[in-house]
Amino acid sequence: MASSPQSPADDVTLTFGGNATTLLRIGNFTLLTDPNFLHRGQRAYLGYGLWTKRLTEPALEPPQLPLLDAIVLSHLHGDHWDRIATRHLDPTTPLVTTPAAARRLGQRGFVATADLRPWQRHELGRDGETLRITSVPGVHGPGPMAKLLPPVMGSVLELIRGGEVSWRGYISGDTLFRPFLGEVLQRCGPLDVVIPHLGGTKALGVTVTMDGRQGADLLELLKPPVTVPIHYDDYDRFKSPLGDFVREVAARRAPGELRTVVRGETISLRA
């Protein structure tokens, strides 16, 4: 699947830093998601004695980042927010995340956290535009695993101009597929793009992020015109590579365009 080239006219783009780290330019806003800057061979701590080793190099690092309007963090795991992020990101940057992550990062000196519970919203304004961020619930740990893994949120991002939504995207966060994710459409409206976190991550033998099959389930549920998969091969706990998802989507003839992106590449998020 060829990636879509960036056009100078594109006002919604994604630059892929690896894992779940993306730099999003949405109209007048610049966002960073799930900042993970560890290098190949370094390990991220997942809690309760669990670690995961990075297999790739990051394509984005703190000195390369532009001025950020906000950071959106799905949850506080070492492969989504690492020790490099704590040391090098500006602690005054607005940080939109779960209440649990906001509390922990507030203790580390990040003073502008917005803690969102499911379906709560946070808005940013800039030069006559509004970016609305809605927290979407997720299930990272099924059953008893829920007590071992941190709370997670997905995010619906909406660019609002002149009182109208001109673009709407959904980033799943580290969730398993659940039918209740269809509420995204009911509560927010049709999507322009879905960015699923995949990988079929295993912890204690249990799958805790969507694999290829569950990712295809999500596409069939939400029917986005564009899908940009991320979070699938950067760590050794990923057990479902991108090819699983690509094959499953093709076999089902799932709706929309699958727009893959390699680390360091910038693509359009417009249909």
C-alpha cells in the first residue's frame, strides 16, 4: 500500500515518529501524541516487573520538535511516555490525558495537565480556529488484567472553523476492540480518519492491544474513509505485525483506504 504524499495545501498531516508517537498538524495546531524517544535496545517499564525492549530507532526526538500546542497521551506506560520525555519536554505544554496519568505527571512537574474522563472534552483555540479533544474509553487489560494496566483513553480530534467541524479523526489508544467503540460515531459524528494502535501486544500471555483481526473489526464498525495504522512493530511484546492487519482488511474488503506510513514520513490525513 503506497503512502499518500504530502501536498503543500494539506492542512491536516501526520509525521510518524514510531510506536504511537506522531506529530500532528491540524489546521493552526501542532500536537504530539504518546511521546516515546527510547532507542533500539533500551527497555520501557510497564509496571509490576514487566519490561519491553525497543527494536527500532525513533524518527522523532525532542530537539527536532516544533513548538507544541498540546501533547495528547493515551496512558502512562513506558513505551508511550518515557524517561526522555520527562526530562526533555516542556513541562508547561498543555497535556491532555487520563486522570491517573495527569496525577502522576503533575507530580513530575508537568503543570498544565487536563485530565479527561470518558467522553469529556477539552478545547484549544488559536487564530480563530478551535481544536476539540474528546476522550474515548478503552479497554487495555481485559478481566483481571485491568487491575495491572493503567487506565487508557482514545481521542477524537475535531478541527472547528466558523462553528463547523472541518475535519474529525479518532486515535484509538491502546485498547482492545469492543462494540461500545461505535459510540464514537453516535456521540461525535462521522470520521475522516481512524488511527488504530495495533500490534497484538502480549502481557503475561494475554493480548492487551488490537491484533490484525480486531483492527479490521474496528474498521468495519467505524467505516472511516482513511485508516493509518500505528503501534505494531517497535517493541518485542508486539505479536501481530502490520501484515496481519493488511491481509485481514484486504480479505474482508473493509471500507476506506489503508494509508500506511513509515517512520519519519509525513502524510496527509485528508480523504
